[in-house]
Amino acid sequence: MKGVEIRCSAENSRSAAPPEPLGFKLESTTRQAEVLHGRPHDFLKFGLLAEDERVW
């Protein structure tokens, strides 16, 4: 496995909080990626590669 990816709504701060302290890097923001509850939402993509430094 080369890496792991986490995607979450940019509006959901509780979902967006855990990845960075675990060593994940914010790789991109996909604007208006999905329609949730009748309106478009941006999504954040965090990544952790096999060669990245571990914080745990």
C-alpha cells in the first residue's frame, strides 16, 4: 500500500480535525464536490503516504 486518503466535507470541522495531528497532509479542496441536503459542499482531501514521517 502506498498511502491512505481521507475525504470529508469542508463544513464538518469535527471530521476535518483528526487527520492533521495523525500526520495526514491537506492535499486539496474539491469545490462543490457533492450535493448534500440540497446544496453543494466542498470536500477536503487529506493524504498520508507510506514514506511520510509517522507521528505515533
